[in-house]
Amino acid sequence: MTPQKIRRISVVLLAIGFGGALAIYLTAQPVVVDPLLGDPMTSKKYLRELRVIGGQGNVVASEFLDWFAGLWHGRSLAGTVAVITVVTVLIFRFVASHPGPAAEESAGRDERK
């Protein structure tokens, strides 16, 4: 694949990804927290119960799962989509600019003819 074609595809992928992230950011609803229930992770009693049941590892795992679930809601989803877009484009550029052994072998046969 030519460098010019790789560049064009990369720009299209970035435009689609960042466009989607912008649309998500602009249309995202604010996160509503129930004032009566609140966030259980801020309650000392809840954290103590987690620690008693599963130890400190349980608390850390619960905090991680809470953080990870938060990546897929509201405006933070837009950031997640933007990061996934950049990673995808970098992987595409790496794979497209480093052809596999089969492609190199066929290119060598074409040059010999």
C-alpha cells in the first residue's frame, strides 16, 4: 500500500472517530445521581463491608469496575471513543506500512518477471 493511500485512510478513520466522539460529547446527558442512595463507594460503611467480605482486593476491584463502567457513559464515552480511534489508526498505520512475508514474497516474484 502506498504511503499516500495509508495517509488518506488514516485521515478518514480519524475524521469518523473524532466526529463520532464530538457527536457523543455534544448529545451526552449529565449523569444523574440519586440523592437518597448516592454513590455507595463514598460510604464508609459500604467500604468496610466490602473489606470484611473480600479484603482490600475486593475494594480495589470494586473501584476499578466502577471506574471502568464510568468510561462507557456520558461525556467520558466521548473521550473513550477518541482514544480508541487514535489507537486504531496507529495500529492500522503500523500494519499497513509493514507488509507481511507473503506480500513481500509476491512483490519479489513480480520484480523478477
